[in-house]
Amino acid sequence: MTEQQTRTVRPRSIGTSLDRVDGVEKVTGLASYAVEHGADDGVSAPLSLWLVTSTVARGRVARVDASRALDHPGVTAVIDHTNAPRLEQTDNGELAILQDDRVGFRGQVVALVLAETSEAAREGAALVDVAYEQEPHEAELREDNATYRPEQVNPAMETDTDEGDVDAAFASAQVLVEQTYRTPYEHNNPLEPHATVAWWGQHDGRDLLSMYDSTQGVHGVVQSLAPMLGLEPDQVRVRAPYVGGGFGSKGEAHAHVMATALAARTTGGRPVRLAVTRQQMFALTGYRTATISHLRLGADADGRLTAIEHAVQEQTSVVREFAEQTASPTRMLYAAPNRRTSHRLARLDVAVPSWMRAPGEMPGMYAHEVAMDELAVACDLDPIVLRERNEPDLDPETGKPFNDRRLLDCLHRGAERFGWDARPREPRAVLDGDWWVGTGVASATYPAMKQPGNTARVTSLGDGRYAVAIGSVDIGTGARTVLTQIAADALEVDPSDVDLEIADSLLPSASVAGGSSGTSSWGSAIVAAGQLFRHDHGARPDPGLHTTASAADDPAAEELAFHSFGAVFAEARVNRWTGEVRVPRLHGVYSVGRVINPRTARSQLVGGLVMGLSAGLFEESHRDPRFGHVVTQDLATYHVASHADVLGVDAEWLEESDEAFTPMGSRGIGEIGIVGTAAAVANATFHATGVRVRSLPLTPDHFL
Ligand code: MOS
């Protein structure tokens, strides 16, 4: 393996709307998802696994009576903490299931049932009798219990920041906005629920665990499971050929993956198949914590920010810590010389929170951008003018120059496309029949990230064709397609001459499809390998030649702050009698570097806008603190935007190329579409009605 300096790729396929290379497989049903797989021999029929989950939020499992389950026809085994295979490491409390009798949250895995059919496994699970010694629990996030200071916030950011003299600046501010904003619990609901198939075998005299898993990163699953199971990474193979969405919930292995691996350990090599139910996802596969944002903005009479404070309260789980970086965008977005941010957590006896599309930026920018709208009103300024006055010269957080900060270009372009100038300054100015009509705007930002540890392999197949291999995953975003385009341009061939192999941990290592970093990270490695291959072997290589490389770091890039930017414009109509909110127009303009495939990019950005709209109007999980679990645990009670809710949504982007960031000129697009969108909708409802709502979702009762 070589570290290779990369040159900017000359875009030929990049920038075109190549059809999805796996589109036919997907629409004809040939694409197989994790749960559809069995062992590779095609002979051993999988046993079905069903999870028994705890009905108490905290305590001990006193006794598991499996006798009735074992008597049920088809049930082959019941596994609990007394007979489960032992793990060698247990410090990841989310994955270390069935190692002791502790119960850390309601919905935790306390037993596994294996059976010949899924129906028998499910029935068997209902027949397992678990007795608990219950202890008092705490499952409610409140301002008075969110006092724990974590060492860092996701992914490895400072918990608190403090620049300048914030208190003095607030004391002398001519205009002050001081408000508290709340966002609810939200749950990732990809179309395909999580699923894992696993079997144990032998290879070269050593154990080999093979898995199909619905994951955003096959290598990540290997890295988290192998040491816990006492295996070397090359003793675990994970494949994820097709994945029906993730939004972060498949970014890390969750307890059900370990459950499948442990259950498969006991079957003498027979594969085990687990399909997590939609209901179980609400306790087992991560979610976005609720947040409480205390925002203070101090400004002079012209709206120039003198101080910003964003103090966040949210929750984690006693089982495993996850601290959402909710104040992170507040640190770098506007030019105030005095800035303070903090994160405090309630450590609750609840399921483990995790990544959900734009963790941090989504709830944090909702709060900050609604506060900015309130400041615009307080200063009697147009919200776009307010943002123009607070545009920093350098990244306020690091002091580095931004590589390419085009927030104002996004705002101005969007204003023109949206018809912003026609907007009356006063709220509650337009009544159309029974509907108050208003418009709102919000900024969006997301860091541009590249992950380490990405390697690609190029092999010549003869006749001008190439195999390009990297262990990345396409979770439905179009990664297969854009990586094919990147490989084609790096090798200076047609995309139809590239056979792309992904989604197998036997392939060269690749980082997670997360943090909007996938295409940048994997694509840079593919370019490195493609360019090195051409350099070493020329344009007419013999078949079988291969080159493996990863992209070398560019030290010059250390001097720059890389972020993407955007502006979201929304029109809201609020029914004067019912409070119902409709959003007939949503328009996002983005600066995200070069767009590799306009078709798949548009789908990502529009998807992000729709998810932001959904968060703005509907999404809200209700946790019952008496029992500790989320009671709205299906799509009937957890409302996501349906087609009828999504009216005019459009996304566009600025023509640009960020060659300091990646050799493709791209920066990443998976998450920025959701950022700021709920704030734009909230601000539009204020403009429509004059009612300022400071919590999500914007349900009708707020406007009555
Ligand atoms: Mo995304 S929440 O980083 O999968």
C-alpha cells in the first residue's frame, strides 16, 4: 500500500447525471438486502432469532424461566446471561449484552430465542418468563438533572468553549435576545429496518465469523465486534451489499448485531438470522436526544453581534455515553467576538442515543437560527441583512481562513429564486382565505470531513476494463454510482469500463458512510489508486496488474477551515381556525464543492430538506418517564412527512470546485439539507402568524 499525493481529477463523468449503476437491480427486486441472505453454501437454512427485551428500566434479571418457550414447537434454544458465550471485552456497554444480570434501560436485550421459523421464535420469545428485581430509575430529561459535564462531545469535540468576555459583552449589549428552545426525541426510521445474518465456521484452522449486516460501515462492524469476541479483525467478515437507508442508525453496530453473533456461536455453524422489528428499533438502534438550548444573543443597535452564548442540556444513557454536539455550529457560524458554548447531560436509565442525520447541527441550528430571526425582529432588520452584518472574515472557532465560505452567496441566490424581496417586513400581514401566509429563512452549515484509513485497489481486467475495490457501503445515497464516476475519471476511462466492488470487509479498508464524509474519503483513495496505477502501468496495462493506495494528507489543507454552507427559504401557511401548518414552498441553495452526480446529489439535498420539514412539523418521540421507554414506537404514532405533506421542495447548488479539499473538488452533501430547515419553517410560521414557537415540532396547538 502506498500513500499517494493526488492531482485534481479532470471531470468527464464527474458532473454528469449517470444513471444509478444499481438502479435496475433495485427496481426489479434483484438487489438483496441483509435479511434475504443465508450462509454462502446456500444449504444451511438459517435459524431465526427473536429478541426478548426488558420490561423494566433499571434493576437485575432475577430469573429467566425458559421452560415454556423450549416446549414450543420449533424453538431450539433460549440464551440468557447465564448461558450466553462470554465476551473478552465489555467496556462498550451497549454491545456487551447478556454478560451479567444488570438491566440498564427498558427495551434492553435480556434473552435470545432461536427457532426453526421466525413465527416460532417470536412465539417462543413471548413465552420466556423473566423476573426482575426492579430499582428506581430516572428517565426524564429536565433542566435540573442535566448537569453532568462529559469529557467531550461527538465525535471528539470540546464540551465547552469560552472566548472573549461574554458577560461584559452581554452587560453592554444594546439588543439582547435570551430564549430557550427545545427539540424532541427523534428516531431514525430508514425504510429497511436493521437486520443481521451470521454464522461461524473455520478458515485455516481458525474461527471465522461471517455476517451480512444492514450497516453503514462493514469495517466498523468488524472493528467493534472482533475484540469483544476475542477475534482478530481478519476472523470477522461483514458484507452489506444493499442497505435501505440508515441516517446514522446503522453507523455503528448496535446490540442486535452482537446478539446475532452470540446466538450463532451456539448453533454448531448453522446460520442465524435476525430481523429487528420497527418497534424494537425505537429502543435498540439509536435516536436523537431531546435538547434544551439556552441561547443568548447580544448585539448593537445595527444588529452586529457582540456576544453569543449557547448552553445545551440533553441526555445520554448510563449504559453508554453519547453526547450530541448541539452547540458546535454556534461556535463557527457568525462573527461575534465573545462566544461561549457548553453541553450538559442528564445520565438516564434509557436506551443509548446515537447519530441521526446531522447530529448537533440539526437541533443546534434550529435553536440558533430561530434566535437569529428573533434578533432580526428586535433590530428591525431583514433577516438576510442581519446575517450579512455578521459575516466573519476568519473562522471564529479556529481563527483559520475558511477555504470557501459562500453563505451570503447562498442567501442571495435563494432570495432571488424565492422572491424574498416581495416579503412584507411585518408578521401576520397576509391572510389568504383561512390561511395566514408567511416566509422565513435560515442558514445552514456542515463541516467538510474526510476520514483516515481509506484504501482502494485498482486491477486491470484487460480490454480497457478495470476492477476498483474499496470496502465502503452504499446505503441508498448513490455511492456506488458516484464512486464509479470518480474511478472512471481517475483512470480516464468510461464509467462502463469500471467494475466497482464495495460492501465487503475483505476489500481494502473504508470509513463509515456517515458525517457526509463518505464520498470525500473513499473517492480520494480511489483517485490516489487510479492515478498511481496510470502512472505505473500506463493506459494499456496487461490484465491482472494491480495497485493499492490511499490518499496522502495535504499539509497545506491544515491551514484552512473546511465547511459547507447553505440557505433555506420556506413559505408557511397556518390555518387560522385549526392551526394546521402547510409548507407549499421549500427552497435550499447550497455551497458543497463540486457536485459529482446532479441526480443523486439533488436526491440527497431534497431528502435532507424533506427530513428537516418532517422534523419541523411532525417528528416527536414520547418517552414515558414512569416506565422509561418510548411509547410512540411505530410509524402510526411516530409521524414522518408523507408525500401529501411534501409540496414544493427544491434544491440547487452553486457551481464551484473545492480542490483544496478533495481531488474531485467535492465536499459532501448527505447532511446539510436537514440543517436549518426546521428553523426556516419555524421562522416562516412566525412571519405568517406573529406567534413565536420555540419548540419542535410545530404542531397546530401552538398557533391556537
Ligand atoms: Mo450520519 S448521522 O453521520 O449517518
